[in-house]
Amino acid sequence: MTEQKPFPHTGGALGILDYGIGGLGTYRAIKARADIPVIYFSDSGFTPYGKVATAVLRKRLAHIFEFLYAQGARHIAVACNAASCALPPDENVEGIIRHGVKAIRSCGHERIGLIGGEHTVRSGVYRRALQADNFMLKQRIAQPLSRHVEEGRLEGETLNADLEQILRPLRSSQAILLACTHYPAIARQIQSCLPPRTRLIDPSQHLADWILENWRFAPRKTPDRWFTSGDAIKLAANGRRAFGVSINNPVHT
């Protein structure tokens, strides 16, 4: 872990929103560089974002943003591809999609596979963003994988069977974008279903880098805060298991 560096500018906290624990990858990447104050919201008590219509999802996001701002967030990172597909322009909110696009463009490969939730894949957001580039993009809906991670199932026959079925058509890809922030938690299992030279691309680090380069926060003086619309006990247990993050005193809301 690199040395943490406090920022000199004053300001509120960073809000991080994900459907569940997937945003902890972005949280972890940020904390490796700077101990800024964070307010994390896991919306696991709501319908999976990958299965929600855009209009419904936008209304839900607006409600959560209002909550995070009321709790003291100054900016909000949406560490969820499905939710990022539905974001209106807002200088205080940054989604992960364009960082996934940037990661693909800088990966040095042409044959790209993509696995993501139903909403992300069917929206065509990545295909549109990359249509002017010389990429051969093949996408697969991988909806079951986020549920496995959310429930703490990071290995086992059921997970392996789903991975084999999802990844088989992508075995000719040179690189695969993990277009759901849950998937890095099972990166080893994903890699085992692919040829050894296939590169996995995780855009969470790109999002974290952008946040720390473009937004400024006061050094953290109080513990980070954790909220969920789902099960607070499962959030803490599975967040530690999947991402190695200690979640203290999570609150159901």
C-alpha cells in the first residue's frame, strides 16, 4: 500500500454509491493513496440495478444523492456501471463508464470482451463510446456473478458453472473489461476460465485516480460512515470477505 497523503483543501466527504459491495474496490483504491472522508451507500435492499428501467433508476439515484448530500457528501462517485448508464450530467457526480472506456482505449489490445449486468450490456453504452475506435467488442450479460459476490460466494461449483457458461464465447478475446465493480472480487476465478494471456481490465483504479486528481477533500477526522438499504450485517461480513475492507457500524436506512 502506498503512503496516504492528506489534501490541503477543505470540503465535505466523498460519497460512494454502489448497488452493493462492488464499490469497495474503488474505496480501497482511493484509501491506498489518500485518507479522505468517505460516506458509502450500498443499495442492496433495492431491485438489482441491472434489472431496473432507466426512468426508475434515475429516480432512485436522485433519492440516494439527496441522502448523501444531507449526510455531508460534497461529491459522489457512482461505482456501478448500470447506475452510471442512467446519470444526468452533473459536475459533482462521476460515474465509472467513461473510465471503463478509457481503460479499454489504453489497454493495447483490439479483441475486447466485456462482461456486465443486463442494463449495462443492453444499453449499448460501451459499444457507442467505442464505435469510432478499431476494437472488436464482444459483450456478455453476466448478471448472476454480482449476486454470487454480494452473497459472499467467491468460489464453488455453482459459481464455476456460471463463469464457464458466460466466458466460453469470450475465450478469443485478448482482454476482458470487468464492467461491474463486483467482478474484481472473483478475478482469480474468472482468469482460470480463460487462456492465461487474457488480460482482465478493472476500471475501478481509473475512477479512483480521476477522483483524487480532480476533487479535493479535507483530511479525514472521523470514521468513514456506512449505510445500506439492505442487510447491514451481510454488508460488513461480505465486504471484508470479498474486498478485505473493514466496515464498522454499518447502518440500515
